[in-house]
Amino acid sequence: MRLDLIEACGLKGLRRGGAEISRRHANVIVNLEQARAADVLDLMVAAHRAVRDRFGVELRPEIVLAGGLAEEFRGRVRAG
């Protein structure tokens, strides 16, 4: 179901730096051109905010965010 929410927000193909939300599967972020962790995090935050704003659903990352990225993610989604 969560895949459908990200896709319904029109986010397939959304790109930040070298990372992109997959055009095939909206729950996958692909590295196209030496994506940085910050590029991936930007896409995660964009997807989270879009789904929250449109459907009122709070997405949770399926991956473990390391090196302070978990705190940064939480802070950025709260700020938006």
C-alpha cells in the first residue's frame, strides 16, 4: 500500500543530485550518478512530506539510518 501512496503523489522519477525515486518501483531509490547520502535523504524527506500532506500518513524508513542520519531525517520531517 505504501508504494501506491508514493506513486499517487507523482514522485516516480523525482531526482535529487545523483539519486532518483525509481520509475519502476516508487519504494526504491536508485543511484544514477554517484549519489550522496544527502541526496537519498532529500528524496526520503520529500516522499515523507508529500504522502503526509496528501494522505495524512506518516511513512517510516525501512532501512537503518546511521551516522546521525536518523536524527536529521526526524528533524527535517518535523520541520516540514
